Amino acid sequence: MRKPEASFDKNKKKLRKGLWSPEEDEKLMKYMLKNGQGCWSDVARNAGLQRCGKSCRLRWINYLRPDLKRGAFSPQEEELIIHLHSLLGNRWSQIACRLPGRTDNKIKNFWNSTIKKRLKDVSSFSPKESESSLYDPNNKYFNIGGFTSPMQHYQHVEFMPMFNSSSPSTSMQATVLNSIIESLPMLEHGINMPVAGGFFNDIIDNNKGFGDMFFPSLESVSTTYDHNLKVENACKNIDANSSYLNNFNNKIKAENRDGVHNLFQEELAMGEWDMEEFMKDVSFFPFLDFSNL
DNA sequence: AACCACGGCAACCGCTCGCGC
DNA sequence: CGCGCGAGCGGTTGCCGTGGT
């Protein structure tokens, strides 16, 4: 928020800057609802606003748009943001496309103020403290000595994508999960996760031992097999009629065929986004193809 | 009550990209 | 091909509210 200032447009007309007044909001809102989106400099002029088009665009997109979701982020949204950030990095607009009603600015602010801070707190844990209890084989969660870490949200999303209301049975989940855990890439490649910038880079920059903190110890599993095959086989063993797992299975096959990056090159337009489908599609992304490392 | 520090977030800035001419 | 312009994006700024002392 800034103090209202003034600048000048090409016609030497005073342009307001800073906070929007309720009157300005009303003018812009009325104009947009009546005329829809056009050239933003025209919007500013025709709506009788002494603002630049850019400012009007921002105000509309980030605050006035009727389809905006107000209020705090839900835990589900938070998880999704963290997950998507691990995949997409700081591409806030891309992340926003996948969170209906949320703007890139809002998500960016939320990330920078809340999530980043939490992740930083977690990364300050030393590997020694957590080594002994980092993985609980009973509940399949990575545990840090009973510490209720926000990272557990991250892990939940990243490692346990099938754990939602529409997912298969618990035993099925466990079977798949065991295979996934065994195929964790860092077991073979240290902490060089094949993710596009973002979360892991941040953490790794701050704490070189991070990889040791949150994943099973190296001696617990073999490091020589084909983890992609493992994941696929795990799925084959499970109910073949499960559309969920068929879908998942096909994605893995496509991954192995086309390479990991292709999965994310398709752009989803606003409104086409279906959270559940996307979670199915992307949840295993970091674990699928390590041949390029 | 006054002061201070800090976090949240709205808004701005600078840059890139795409398009029309 | 180059230029100008508008749109969009990510990074940054700085005001305001709130909690602590």
C-alpha cells in the first residue's frame, strides 16, 4: 500500500497512484461489468479514472474481479501451492491458473510471507537431530522426532498423492506408497531432485543436509533397480479396473516414453482446471524420470 | 499509553513478449 | 527487420495493523 501520488500521462493529465478509493473501485467495477475487458488504457479513460491502464488492470485482476475468492488460504490450497511451486518454481501466474479464484499476486505474497518462512524454519533443523526418526514405517509419513512440521504438508502432497477422499483403499495406497518410497530419486542421486527450480533449490541452498533429513536412510533400500518400473509394477498389482490407477499408470508410461518435461508443457486455460485430475497427473512428477540427471 | 519491530499485502516498477504497422 | 504499444509477469517497495515491551 502506498500513499496516493500523482504522475502524468502523455497528455500531461495528472494520474493518480497508490491506494484506490472506494469511488474509484466503484467506477472501475461498473465499467468492467458493463463493457467487459478491453484495452486497459481505454478502460481507464472511459471509466473516468485518473489512473494508468496498468493500474486499472491490476486493481481489477487482484481485487475487484467478481470471481475472486476472499479470505485465507485453506490447508488444501496451501498444499497445492507448495506442490505446484515445487514443480513450476516462481511461475505465479501458472500456479494461479490452477487455483481458481486466487491471483498470482496473492499466491506470491502468501508464499513469500508465510510458506517461505515456514520452510526456512524447518530447514534450520540439523540432520543429526532428526536422523533417528525421520521415517516412520507404520504410518509411512516422514517424521522429524515428533515435530509437527509444515514440511509434513509438503511431504503429504509430494509423496502421498493418492490419499484423498476419492482414492483407492488403504492397502492399495500402502502398496503403491511402498514402491514409491523405494524409488525415491535421492536414494540414487543424492538430493538432486529433477524439479524446475523453486522449493527444493531454496531448501538445498540453505541447508546442504536437507536431503538426509526428510527421506529414508540409504541403507534401508536397494539403490540399483529401475524405480520407474517399480512404480509401474506396483500399480499393475492393484485393481486393474481402478480408473484412478489406470490413469496414473498411463501417465507413467507416457512419462517413460516422452520424457518428464512433456507432461507440463500443455497449458490449462482458466476454467479448465480440475484440481483432482491435476493432482493425479503431477503428483509423482519428481520421481519418474531420472535418466537425464 | 507510547514506542518499536515485524509481518501481511496492495500496488508499483521494470522487464519481456506478442502483435500490428 | 525494426519500431511502438499494450498486456502480462515476477520482483520489490512501503504503508498499515498488530503484538510485544
